[in-house]
Amino acid sequence: MDEEKQALEANTMPTLTLTPDLEETAEQEKEVPAVEPVILDESSFTPEEQKVIQDFAEKIDITNSTVVLQYGSAAQKKLSDFSENALSSVRTKDLGEVGNAITDLVGELKGFDVDENEKGIAGFFKKTANKITNLQAKYDKVENNVSRISNTLENHQVQLLKDIAMLDKMYDRNLANYKELGMYILAGKRKLKDVRENVLPEMMEKAKKTGDPADSQAANDMAAFCDRFEKKIHDLELTRMVSLQMAPQIRLVQNNDTLMAEKIQSTLTNTIPLWKSQMVLALGMEHSVQATKAQREVNEMTNTLLKKNAEKLHMATVETAKESERGIVDLETLKHTNQMLIQTLDEVVKIQDDGRTRRREAEAELARIEGELKQKLLDIRQ
């Protein structure tokens, strides 16, 4: 246990340093692997190309200013001319238009929504027909926009394929120019080495022996020619390095164009047909859904109608049965009629009795009136 504790303390013990940056830098330098420089030599060329380099080196006249000035310029001009032609062919291309077209395509596909919330069942069949019509109209509109965007993408794909082919040619041309520049450099270095190791020492030795200022000036001029030609070779080496760097750049651009062309191809052959098939399925499912809803509405209306008819039939049957069980004249009506008839007879009898009584009274009154009248007449005669 003590040994384990000591080992743990040793592992967790902090370390102190006065030069952390130097130690970290040294550690990083240790991690970076050493890079061996690439030396251009004739071994990278075929025997035929080596023969061309050797023969061309013998023809170089470094004392000719025109030759030195134009040395290797042919290879430089080939790459410059081809690059200019390539630039003019892609200068008018809108690099962001492909992305915008794909974005518009996504927006069109997202904007197509099959689901629409409709409330209420009034005018159901009319609404259903309108919804299907509107859905088809929306599909036609989106399809037209998708077709337009597809044409745009196809045009861009054609342009990208042309650019890819052009970049292939540019890569091959750049590779040829890269090799040609290397041959110019090797031929120039071979010539420069020959002059500095053979011609220039002889001229300097001659100037020392003769002491003639003309010979000294000729030796100095030859040394200046060598320096100037060396600078020209260095310029060609810089151009060769640019050509070397251009190769992966061309492949990167070509790879980007290839990826975009493949993306467009996938969109044209997979995304758009898949969307169209899904829209056909959506329309078919919408027809099925609407047919199901319509059938449900028919069933509900049929059930409602049957219920209402059953209720009406029940009411009519019950009322008919009640009416059929009733007599022609209700007992209550007969009782009421009989009671009214008795009451009427009683009132008639009473009226007749009252009439007889009033007539007897009237007869008595008339007899009295008659007696009074007679008595009055008798009284008048006396």
C-alpha cells in the first residue's frame, strides 16, 4: 500500500520550470519531421528528354542579351495564354447561382403543403372538390417552378462539365509546361556550369597572363553574363514552382465542380423525381381521404335520416293506433252533450212554466182591466 501511495504521489507531483515557452517550442520542433529538399536533376527525365536537354544546352549563347531575355519565355507564355483563355470562359459564370437555384428548389418543395384545416361540414362535397382543385393548382404551380429551376440546374451542370473538361486540359498543359520549364532550367544550369567551370576560368587566366584591359573586360563581361543568366534561371525556377502549385489548385477547383455537378445530377435524377412521385402519392392519398370523409358523411346522413324517419314512423303509428281505438263520438262528448241536453230541457220546461204563469197573470190582469173599463163606461153614462 505504501509503494502504491508513493507511486501515485510521484505521478501527481507538479513540475516547475522557468522556461516553459522554450521547452514547448523545443518539444514542437522535435515533433515536426524533417523535410528533404527536392533537387531537380536529369534522372527525372527520359533518355530522349535528356538528349534534348544536352543538345539544347550546347546551343545556348549566354552572351546574347536577346537569348537570355527570352530564355524559357515560350513555356511561360503557353501557360499564360491558356490561363487567360480559361479565365475568359469562366469569368461570366455566376458562382452563387447554383446555390440560389437549389435554395429556391428547397423553398418550392417546402412551400407545397397538402394538409389544410377546414372546419364545419356544411357544403362538404363542394369544399372537397375545391380543395382537390386547389391542391392540383398548387402542384401545377410548384411543378412549373421546379421545371424552371431544373432547367437552370441543367444549364449549370453543362457549364460545370465544360469547366471540368477545360480544367483537365489545363492540368495536362500545366504538367507539360512544368516539365518543359524543368528542361529549360536543367539546360540552362548545364550551360552555366560549363561556362563558369571552363570558359570563364580560361578568360580570367588569359587576362592575368596578357594584362590586357580588353581581356580583363571580356572576363568581367562573361561573369556578368553568367550572373544575369543565373537570375533568368532563377526566374524560371519560380515560374516552375508556381506551375507546381497550380496543379493541386486545378484539381481542387475541378473537384469542387465535379462535386457540384454530381450534386446537381443527384437533384435532377433523385430529388425531383422523388418529389414528383411523392406529390402523386399525396394527391392520391388526398383523394382517398376525401372519399373516406365523403363516405363517412353519407353514412352519417343516412343514419340521421333513418333515425328521423323511425321517430316519425313511431309517432304516426302511435297516433294512428290511438285514433283507431277511439269511438266515433267520445264518451265524454256524449256525457257533455247529454248534460247539456238535460240542462236545455230543464231550462225549456222552466221557461214554459214561467210563460204559463205569466199568461195566467196576464189573463187575470186583462179581466181586471176589462172590468175597470166597463165600470168606467157605466159611470160615464150615468
